[in-house]
Amino acid sequence: MKIFLVGMGVITTQINLFLTNAGHSIVSQSGMFTETTIQEGKFDGIVVVGPVADVGPNDMVKAAEAGKQMFLVSDGSDPIYAWAASARIKIFPYPPSPADLENLDKEIKSMETQPPDSAEQYRNRVLGSKASAQLTDISSIRRKIVITSPKGGTGKTTVAVNAALLLAFCGIKTFLVDADANVGSMIYHLRIADQETNSSLTSLLKKRAARLESGSSQPDPHGLQNIVSADEFLRSFTPYQDIPALNIVPGVSEKDLNSKFLENDLAADEVMKGLFDAGTSANGVVLMDVGINPSNTVHRAALRNADAIAVVIKAEIPDIAHTRHWIGLMIDALAKLPGWSEKQAREHILSRINICYNMVSSSGWESSHNVLQKALGADLKASNLVLTVNGFLPIVPPNIADTAVNSATARDLYVWRFMQLKEEELAGFVGSLVGFVSNFMPIRVAAAQMGFIKSSGQKKPPRRGLFSRK
Ligand SMILES: Nc1ncnc2c1ncn2[C@@H]1O[C@H](COP(=O)(O)OP(=O)(O)OP(=O)(O)O)[C@@H](O)[C@H]1O
Ligand SMILES: [Mg+2]
């Protein structure tokens, strides 16, 4: 493992020699450890020699946020001892005996061969036990989420990427899929190169379609194929740099746009279901950024396998008028599938929709919302549903919005930037996003702890579901 050794003096030097002889690579030894070190350093783990190191719990939390492994050598007198104990960091006695050094070496090696669950580790270290306990109990929550919209450019990708960052920073294992078959822009938002990833949606669809066409998919009465597939799908996600709980699958690239395999319904269904199931069986949440055309094979497959459909729209009359027609298209798309009735399709869609108004700039949304509610009145009544709003995301000032997608770093994305700088201009967007995401996941405690929202004694109960049963 590449190690940053924090500490001064003879004992630290002895530890350095021992670890080097044991085959580890000490990339740096320094008495101090700062946030810049974390951002610039190419290392996987940190060994802190507590009594002779100038480092506090906040520095360690920053390192945990970046997914670094940590080990502490301590006599209990240093400022990070108590934090390390509660965050379940391995602690070794100071000064270490030869046996203690052997144990330290063993522990570092075992972290390499059997890496621990990074999301769980992150929760313990960054959020502590209270938020961690709340987050692990997510059995009743909606974890297969599609983010879509009736028109382009309403902010689907912005909402998908920022919601994924938020969830991951709150310690929830998050799987983000660019499922926009009209060529999505997730990789640009996240500033990643396609070739750095384990797999893309295109390659998954291509492989499945080829397998189906060659007839090599046999009936599988014992479900063995499913188990193999779940593992395969999980491995097709790529861990995202610097955020331990975030994993991604990039989308369809321009050169594949008109490929035949993108129209294979069965392949699309297997892949979308497979990705959803892989993420949720790893106890995570899966977010899919889905394009605007519900009859597209890939989009339809995502919609039919989702348990929540976030619809991002602008609160403007023309968009809203189109929304009703488009909800009808979503229903039609599913009703055409073999084995689906019109009624089932309607129930499936209407009970899963969560509307999120984006780029809200004034209180004008209310009249727009009434238009939508009236337009959908008959459909909603037939399904015994009422329409409420699940999210309003304010418009972000143009300079910040520009930087978020055009600068060299993903750290300028709204949620990431706010986490670092706590700028007032972003507090509204991030706070509202916490509210919207709370419709799916109980993240308020963790979000308050991370400083995304102010913790207040009197919290409104979270609203559950946009379309709630009467
Ligand atoms: N709340 C907001 N405030 C300011 N700008 C925003 C906001 N939400 C999104 N934007 C900007 O609007 C543009 C469109 O956003 P985005 O790409 O997320 O939309 P989309 O629905 O995914 O588009 P497409 O249909 O092309 O996939 C981007 O430039 C984005 O930065
Ligand atoms: Mg998009």
C-alpha cells in the first residue's frame, strides 16, 4: 500500500524503516497533514503517529471523505485518539513494540487484500454512529430511482449528479447510471474520461444483445444465472475518484447512437433490471439519468424497473402543459409491453412520479402548478391519487452554474462546492435538494451533520411521495 506517514522523531523513522522493509511504499513522511496533502497526494493509506504528529480530527475526517485508509499509533494522549476509537480506526500502542509493528503490517496488508466496505467505513468515520445507524436502516425506502423530464435541458443531469453526490457524501452507497440513450452528459458533469471506466451502458447492452441473439441464454430454473449476473453488473460500476460511496456507469456515446442493439427490448430490460438489482442488493441506491422519450427502448426499460420516477420540470406554463401529454406517453410506452395492461401501466407510472420543479426563480410556480394539477385531474381521480410537489430547486446564479459544468474540476458541482465553501448562493439549491432526496431516503440527520442543511429542533416531517393516496 502507498502510505503517507505522519509524525516526527526517531520512533516515526523506525516505523518508516519497518514498513519499507515489509514491502510498503512510504510516499512521504511529514509531521503535518493538511487538506492540500489529501488532494495532491498519491497514497492510499495514512499512518498517524499520534503523539508526534500535528493533526486533528477534522484533518482525518477530510481524509476519510477522500476514501483513505487510516491507522493510528497512539498512547491515548493525542487529540485524535478519541475520534479514532469512535470511528473504529485500528489503533496500535505508542511506542510500538516489534510485535505491534508486525500487527500494523498485517493490518495494512489485510486492508489491501480484503478492502472493507468503503461506504460503511465512510459513514463511521465522517458521520459517526448516529447518522450511520439511521442510514443503514433503509429497507423500506425507494432505492431504484429514475430521473427524467418531458423536455431537454430542464436539469435532469444536474439533479441526478448532485443528488448522487449528496447521497454519497451522506454515506449512502450510491450507483449512478447515465441511461440517457440520446447521448447523456454525465461524464462531462463528473469530468471523467470514458475509457477510465469498467464498463459503459453501451457495452453492457451490446453484450446482452449479442448473447440473446446467439441463443446462448438458456432457461434458468434455479436462478443461477441471476446470481452470476448480479456480480457481473456490480463489477460493471466504476468507483468514482475521491468519493468512496459513489459508483458510476457512463452512458451511450454518439458513435453508437443508431446501433441496432439499442433497440433490443429484452437486452435493455435485463440490463436495467440488472443494474438496479445489483446496486440495491449491495445495500445501495441506484439513480438513473433517463432521457425524455419514454418509448425509447432503454428509457422504457428503466421506467418499468424503477420504484420512483423523479420528473424534473421548469415551473413554466408551456413546460407544464406538455407534461400532461408526456405522462400519457410514459403510460402508453409501458402499456405496449407484453403482459402489461393499460391500467397497470397507469398505476405504475402515476404512483411513482415525484415532481421536482427546477430553476425556480419566483413564487410564480404556484399558478403553474395549478395548471398541471387541473390538467391531470381526471387521470389522478381515476387512480385515486392527488398531486403534491416534492421539490423546488431554485435557480443558481449564472457564474456558479457556468463554473459547475465548464471548469476543470468536478469539485465545482453545486453539492461538492457547497460542502467545501458553504457559499450562501448555493445554500438554497442544496437545502432544497436535501428536501427532494428525503422523499426517497432518510438523509436529514447526515445532511445536517455534513453541513448541507442547518440542523433545527423543529423539523417538518418529510413529505412522502408526490402522488399520495387519498
Ligand atoms: N437550478 C439551476 N440553476 C441554474 N442553472 C441550472 C440549474 N439546473 C440546471 N442548470 C443548467 O441548465 C443546463 C441544463 O441542465 P442539464 O444538462 O442538467 O439538463 P438536462 O435535462 O440533463 O439536459 P439534456 O436534456 O440535454 O440531457 C445546464 O447548463 C445546467 O448547468
Ligand atoms: Mg442530461
